[in-house]
Amino acid sequence: MIPVSWIFALSVLVFATGALGVLIRKNAIVMFLCIELMLNGANIFFVGVSKMRGAAEGHIFVLFMMAIAAAEAAIGMAIITAFYRRKGGVEVDRADLMKW
Amino acid sequence: MLKLILAVILIPLAGAMINGLFCWKTKRKAHLIAVPAIAIPAVISLVLFWKVAHGQRFDGTFYWWISVGNFRIPIGFLLDELSAVMIVTVTFVATWIHIYSIGYMDHETDRGYAKYFCYLNFFVFFMLTLVLANNYLLMFVGWEGVGLCSYLLIGYWYEKASAANAGMKAFITNRVGDFGFMIALFLLYKHLGSLIYHDVFASAHELTLPLATLITLLLFMGATGKSAQIPLYVWLPDAMEGPTPVSSLIHAATMVTAGVYMVARSHVLYNLAPFAMEVVASIGAATAMFAASMALVNNDLKRVLAYSTVSQLGYMFVGVGVGAYAAGVFHLFTHAFFKGLMFLCAGSVMHALHGELDMQKMGGLYNKMKITAITFIIGALAISGVPPLAGFWSKDSILHHAFVSGHKIIWFVGTVTAAMTAFYMFRLIFLTFFGEPRDKHIYEIAHENPPVMTIPLMVLAFFSATVGLLALLPGGGFEGFLNRLFEAAHHGAEHAAHGGHEAGGAAVLILISVLVAFMGIGLAYAMYMKHTPDPKKLTERFRPIYTLLYNRYYVDELYFALFINPTVGISRHVLWKIVDVLIIDGIVNGVARLCSLVGNLIRKIHTGFIPDYAWAILVGIIIVCGLKIIF
């Protein structure tokens, strides 16, 4: 039996990895992957809590979130593709129209 | 009674609304609405007058207009002897002037024709509001309303710069007087707590003498504006830019008499302030003579009549100023007929000559325009005070009261003015209608006008000749009727009631005033028909006086130098260039510049790089969560 604290530790580790990746990387695809990592970190957390309380809500939430993540992935990749066509690369510092 | 009063007031308003809102529909038929809209109230006014003559009065509230705490102003009406006389005069003269206008305005465009009748009805509505109101504030509404209509009608030909300017001049000059009027109303409300005549007059004795004097003088300041007295008379001669029936209705018969009406209406207050009454009488006498002297040399047909109006208004103020309110109002009543008539005659001449107003170019028109000439002569005889025509009775009554109340100087000025009046009126007649035609072309085109214009002339001429006889009715005649109102509030101080019985003295006074009238007429005949003394030679001999009179004492120039140019100068160089451009624009632009500056500083935060925003979000979350944990 794996202790719940381990599951939480894993969740925090995955989430922090994702957050760090979003903050320090410039490649939009990598950042996008990192956002998925953050989502999955949160999912693990939900599962852990659900297991700890012996209730099923957390599992249901996770299913919903996976569906949303899938939809988001499709839109996100489409945006990145369009961005690549316009700017000739996927580095986010190419998106500077909003700069003062 | 209230229903009848409302009908009198609202029918002209309805007429104005129909022509105003549907002028694209009524067009040339505007008079079919406008004339009945005055004629019906005229009939109702006669009914009301008949009721008042039989001792009925009305003072009632239609509804409460303003009701804020203790400040309560009704839309209420007062019908007594004074307002009954006023509504009959206004509606009756207005009816004939409306009919006359059909002929006079037939050259107008469709739209302008309806607009003209709309304004004219609107004017009558406000004038009736003015005279029927039972409180000062509602009177002030009418007071301002007639001023507005006067402005609109003076500037009726607004494409002409002189007409537009004359309208503005009239309006602004009146504002100066209205300023005094309003302060008087504030003082009345402050010290008596009401503006309703009934309450004001009932508690008027509580006013201290200086206060009563101040209030009445301020009210009179309003009257000098509206009724064209020194020093605010300057707008009236320029107001002749409007269509002539307008000059007849507004600037001779009705609106300009509003000041006299107001003083007569406030007689309770004026009786408390002898000094103010002296001022009213003196200003009236001074204006009468001053304006008459300017009429002596003017060559513009309508302007002579305008100065004559100013002069006659002066007489009315002499009347009310010496405490003979009834005589003043009687002169107002007769003057409405004969001056209205003379303006219509002038309009008839002008219409026939395609707008020519210079008397020096006329002459001999009697042969071409017999009706106009004869009716004009009747009007001129009436204003000159030739018995038994209307002006004789009323003017003589004023002079008589001035004399017996001890105002000998004012009586003398008035008598001299009467001679001047007769002179300039007959100078006008001889130059216009008699003698040799001085301009062949103008003589050629002259023709008598259609009946729609000459019938009003004949009707008004008939009344100009006969209304004076009302003075002979039993019970003191016309003035006795009015004195039912004035003497109820005014015991003892009525010198005239006793003086009037000195038949011998009165006869001498009458003889003198008739004599001076004939002297004036005779002199005009000698100068302009016989040329002995020749007016041209006289002009040469008295060149400085002639120039002074001809240029109207340079009063307009003086006002320009003293008030208008400094005002324009201050407006341009201080208010515009400094206050507006520097201060007001500075504040507005400064606020905009400040926003722009702060924005410029703060927008540096937005780098446009996504990781920076992500960092900001992370840091924000950490701070928020940290705060949550700590507290």
C-alpha cells in the first residue's frame, strides 16, 4: 500500500516541473507540454485525495479534466501551428505585438 | 369663470401649436387657424369684461405649479377691472392686426407665412398670461415669453444682419431690466414670503420704507426695459426691423405697455414708496420729451412712430407715477388703438411702396391711398390730443392729474411734449401724404391696398376716434371703472378725486393742451406745406442741434463706448484668450496629459513576453497563498 503522502509528493513534483518548464522555456510546444504536466500533477493530487477519503468524486473530476485537457491540446496545437506559419518559429518571444 | 379664462389663454396657444408643428401642412392657410385663435378669445374677453363690469371678480388657482416647502407658486389667474381692460385691449387689437397681416405678409414663402402666424399667436398667449397671472412669477413667465416672441419677430427676416442684430439688441436690453425685476421678486419673497398678489398686497404694509422703495425701483427697472424708458429705450427704434404688423401689435399696442400694467398692478407697493413714484413720474416725463425730440427730425416713417411710442409710454408712466393709475391705464388703452392704427397705416404705405420708408422720397400719396391717409390722420389727431378723439381724453387726464398733484414741472414738460407730438405727427403726414411727389418712380408704383388691409384700418380708426368717449360714461367713466380697483387700496392720497371738481382750473388746463396741439399742427403745416419758415433753412441755422437730434443724441454710440465695447473687449482679451484658452482648456488638457503621463510610465510593465506574465501569475499566487496561510 503506497502512502498517500507519496502520492501528494509525486503530484507536487510533477506540477512544479511543469510550472518551472512554463517559466523558463521559450519553445511554445515545450511550454505547452509543461502545461499538460501541471494539469496532470493536479490530477494526481485529486486521485490521492479521493483515495485518502475513500470517495469517488476525485476520480470523476480527473476524467473531466482529461477530457478538457484533450480539447485544449487540440486547440493549443492549432494555435501553435498557425503561429508557426506566421512567425516562422515557435519561440514565444516572437509574439511581441502586445509589447509597449 | 375659470374655464372662460383658460379658454382665453389656451386658444391662442393651441393656434400657435397647430401652425408651429404643422407648418408644412397649413402653409398659406395658416391664417385660417391663427385668426379664429385670436378672434374667439376676443369674444370671450368681452364676455369676461361684461361680467367684471357687473361686479364679478375672479382670483383662483388652476393648479400648484411649484410647491417646495413653503415656496408655493400656483398657475393662478386674477381677473379684475385692470386685467379685464388689458385682455380686451390685447385680444381686440390683436384680432385686427392678425387680419391685416393676411394682406401684409402675402409675399412671404409658405413656410415663413405659417411661422409668422405661429409666433403672433404665441405672443398673444404670453401676453394674456402676463396680464391674467395672479402672482409675480407667472407674470414673469409671460413677461419673458413676450420678450422671446418679440425677439423672434424682430428677427423674422433673420437673413438680414440688421434684423438679427436688432432682435438681439432688444433681447439683451430687456435682460438688463429683467435683472432688476428678478431681484425685486427675490426681495418680495424674502420679506413677505409669497409672490401671489393677494398675499403680497395684504402684507405689503409690513415692508419698511427703504425696502419698499428699493423693491419698487427694481420693479420699475424691469419696466424701463420692457416699456422702453430711459435708459433702456434704445432697443425699440431698432425693433422696427420686424414686419410692420409686429411693430404695431408688440412694439406699440401691447407688449411695451406691460411695464405700465406691472406698475399699475403693483400700485399697493408703489403707494408705500413716494420716492419711487417720483422717480417713475420723472423718468416718464423725461422719456416723453427726449423721445419726442428725436422724432422731430427723423425721416424714417416707422422710426418716427417708434419714438412716438417711447414718448407716449413716458406719458403713461407719468400717469402711474403721479398716482393716477387709472389715467395711465386709460392712456395705455387708447394708445393701443391709435398707435396700432398708425403703425398699420405705415405698413400700408410701406407695402404699397415695396418697402420704402424714407419720408423724403414720398409726398402726395393722399391721391393714391385715400383710406390709408384718412385713417392715419384720424390716428394722428387722436395722438395729438384733438378733442373729441381718444388721445385727448387720456392724455389730458394724465396732465390734469400731474398738475393737481403738484407736479408742475412734469405737467409743463408733458404739455410741451404734446405740442412736439402734434408737430412731428403732422410733419410726417404732410411729408408723406401731401405736397408734391418728390420721387416720381415711388409715386408711380403707389396704390391702395386690398380690403383685407384697409378694413382693419377703418375699424381701428373708428375706435381711435371714439374710445375716448368712454370717459364720459356715468360713474366716472373708464377711469371710475378702474378706480374701483385702485381706490379700494388707496385712500386719501388720491388728490385727483378732489382736484377733479375744480371745473374752472380743469377747463383752463384742457384749453392749454388743446391749444398746444393746434400750435404743433399749425407749425407743421407752415413748415412743410407753406415752407415758411423753410425747414431747410432752419436746419442750416440750428445745424448743431439738428445733428444732435438726427444722430439720436449719440446714445447708441455712448452705450457702445461705455458698455458694449468694454464687454466685447473683456470677453475677447480676458475671458476668451485667458480664462477660456489658458485656464479652462488648460485644466481639461492638463487632466488628459496627466493620464497620458501615468499611462506611459505604467505601460512599461507590459513586456509582451509570455514567460514574464507567467512569472507574474506565479508570484501573485504565492503571495496570495502566503497571506492566506499567515493570516
